[in-house]
Amino acid sequence: MSFINKNYRGIILCILLSIPCDILGKKFPVIGGPVIAILFGMILNTFIKNKAPFECGIKFTSKKILQYAVILLGFGMNLNVVMNTGKQSLPIILLTISISLIIALFANKFLNIKSNIATLIGVGSAICGGSAIAATAPVIDADEEEVAGAISVIFFFNVLAALLFPSLGAFLGFDTTSGEAFGIFAGTAVNDTSSVTAAASTWDAIYNLGSQTLDKAVTVKLTRTLAIIPITLALAYLKTKQSKINEDGNFSIKKIFPFFILFFVLASIVTTVAIDMGVSIAAFKPFKELSKFFIIMAMVAIGLNTNIVKLVKNGGKSIMLGMTCWIGITITTLIMQHLLGIW
């Protein structure tokens, strides 16, 4: 009962604020519900005078609900499909992830960008935008303003990619009779699922390819999503080693291991086994929808704890880092596709 008494006001507030954000996100998929939610939360934060009754519930939503969203994300993962596509796209994915993380590491050291911000932007650019940031933030103990800053940067380049990539693909001479080459390009070089979908769907519509490009792009994107597992485990280990959590200086597996990632893997395995047994992928759609809504809830909560003025003032270097990661990933993807004979 003490948990309910402490948290219910803030949780209910986040749920109520998330509903219109979810609706608007579906109407404007290029922007997406999470970005609308975080902006909505930041704007409201400037007007709410007394947040004390809601504080505990908002904090619970921004931390724990975010982790539950990542777990539920696993129910959209058919590992068999991911592995089949991964054979073709894995070299590109591994190299683009490495490039993005290296750029983030250099930015942290030489541009004096805070470690958590650099990590979140690097991981978000490399893997899957908001979902990767959602998975990484609890592991590195990122605060609300750091998460909000990273999400904002990723969103900006998501929209640019969704608008520019179809024209870029045509200019570069991608095959217009098949969606394979552009699908791999979009699935690897675009950060967030919503923007991957927008770019791939536009290519399909322009060249009357049905859903060829979209199917390829989304599957490649899911393959990238699996990189959440090793990345978060590595970051958890480094974070623990750096802070020496245990008083005796030894490492505790309970402190190192982000258990919500284990549940994400288990959810993926359950989905894969069920589909192999004949269960339709549509049966897991409610879990995926709930995952999306939980992310929106968490973003509202993060926005409610973020100072929008401070965020804008400190955003210049973060945008520069996001642009560098984005360009680095795009160029690497194109080079690798050319070398592998895909384009």
C-alpha cells in the first residue's frame, strides 16, 4: 500500500498525459509519440508550480516503466527472421555501430561533451534511436535532462533522414525495381523505427514495390535492435568497474547485470518459439503496442523533470555529435553496401 500511496498520483498523471501524445504520434509517425511526449512534458514542467505530490510516481515512470517498455519490445522479435537477414546485413551493422561509438568516445574526450550524453547519442544513433536510449539510460544512470537531450538530437536527424533519404537513394542510383538495396540502407543508416518505416514506405510508394523495401528495412532494423544486449552489458560492466559499487572493491553480478535486458531476451525467445509452433505474429501485437505506450509514458515523465531552457542552451555540442554520428553511419553504410555488391 505504501508503494501505491507514494506513486499513484504521478503514474496516473503520466498515463493521462500520454494518451493525447500517443494519438498525435500515430497521426504524425515521422515525429512519433515519444518525441511529442517529451516535448509536452517539458512544456508542462514550466507551468506546474507544485510537483511534490506527483514526484515519486513521475520518477518511477521515468525509470521502471522505461525498463518494462524495453522488456515488452522483445515480443516483437522473431529471432529466426532476424538471423536470416542478419547474415547479409550483419557486417554493415557491426561496422556502423563501431563507427558511431568511436565518434561518441572521441566527442566525450575532445569536445568536452558529458560522458552520458555522448554515450546515449552514440548508442541511439548506432542501434535504434529511442529504444536504445531507453535501454541504455538506466544502465549508465543517465538523468532526465541527459535522456531528453539525446532523444531530441536523435529525433532531429530522424526527421531529416525520413525526408531526404528517398531522394538520396535515387540520386545515388539504387535499384528501383527491387527494395532490397534501399531497404538495407534505410534499416542501417536511419536511427528510429518510425523514420525507417517512413523512408522505406516512401521508396515503395514511389516505385510501386508493394512492401518489399519496408519488409527488408524493418527486418534489418530489428537485427540492429539485438545489439542492445551486448552494448548494455558492456556499459553496465564499465560503469560498475568505474564506480566500484561494492565496498570491498569486488564486482557483484547483481550490480553489473541489467536484468531487464535478460527479460527482453526471454521475451524474444518466447516469441520465436511460439511462431515456430504456429502462433501468428499478430498475437504479440498487444505487447508491442503496450511497449510503445510505456515508452511514451516514460518520455512524458522525463519531460516533466527537464528544464527546456537549459536543454536548448546546452544543445549545440550534442547536435554536432548527432550530426557527426549520422553522417559517419550513412557514409559507412554506403561504402559497405558497395563493397558487398548490394548497391
